Amino acid sequence: MSTTITTAGWNHTEIEISHSVLQKAYQRETETLMAQVRSQINNMTDMQQLWQVHDLLSAKRYDLDGKYDNREPMLVFTFAQLLKEGWISLEELNGLDSAKLAKISSLSKM
Amino acid sequence: MSTTITTAGWNHTEIEISHSVLQKAYQRETETLMAQVRSQINNMTDMQQLWQVHDLLSAKRYDLDGKYDNREPMLVFTFAQLLKEGWISLEELNGLDSAKLAKISSLSKM
């Protein structure tokens, strides 16, 4: 098997790690969003601020809908994005093979 | 002048009453919305509930955008809608001529 094929496949352990990390990242990101909305709503004094919350929710809903793509061919990109945005650390992905980790790490810096 | 033409025109006093009533109705409706969102946000426990708030805000923003139409030919319809939804009372429109009041009242029951 060539290196390319090895990097592309995800074994059972890697899939388990991926699901667990995705779940944790989603929880962190959504809890942060809920806290942010709670704070904005409790400090709002006018409708302009309520529409700002609406704009934030529209953007985040769209963002979250696309970002947590757990299809195998997309996982490297999903993790790179989450790493870039600070929702996960590279250490949490320990257990993935080193070629995947290197790819995720370098994509996250783009 | 025919009754139709009389009903269609809005004199200075009627315009002043209209603007004042529209402003009050808008304030009531938006304060109610802000209170409702505050309550939902402070009671939410999961993301599903946050997206429900987003859906509510999307619907209300669209609704409010169209509803407070203060162009003269639309005022009768605007007031009928606000009356129907309970944001104003017919008494608050005292000072408009009786033909307009009758029209608003009957449209509000449709």
C-alpha cells in the first residue's frame, strides 16, 4: 500500500477518537455560543441589539451546519478548521496516524 | 366630495395621531418580543432551544419589517392588523374620522 492510501483510510480506533473529539468540540463551541447569546440578551437595551443577536445566530447556524462534517474524506479538513479556531488541540487527536496529524496541523495554519 | 374620497385623505391631526399610535404599538410589540426572548434564553438548556429563538427572531423580523407601514394609503390596513393582534385599541385611534374607524374596525375582524 502506498502512503497516500494509508493516510486516506481511517481505522476503527481513529474513527472512535474522531467522534469523541468532534463531540467535545461541538459541545465547547455551542456552550460558548449559548453563553455569548445569554450575555448579549441580558445586556440588551434596544431592538438594534436584538437584531445583532439574530444576525449572530444566523451566521453561527450556517457555520455549525457545515463545519462538523464527519465523513471520512472530510475529517482532516474538519479537524484543521476546528484546530485553527481553537475548539480542539492537536494533543486531543493523539492516536491518529502521524501523516494525518501532520496534514491537519499544516492545513490549520493556512 | 364623495365619502370614498373623504375616507382616503388624512388630515394633519389624523397623521399626528397615527404616528403616535404606531410608535406606541411598535414599542409594545418590541418590548414584548425582547421580554419573550430574554425569558427563553434564560431558560434554555440546549441548542435546540437556541435555534427556536433564532426561528422566532427570523419570523418576527420579517413580520415587523412589513407591518408598520405608515404610508397613507396603507394606514387603515396597518391599524386593522395591529388591532387584530391586540397591539392597539380602537379607542387610541379616537380623532380619526368615523369612516376610517369603521373601516379599521371591520377589517380587523376579517
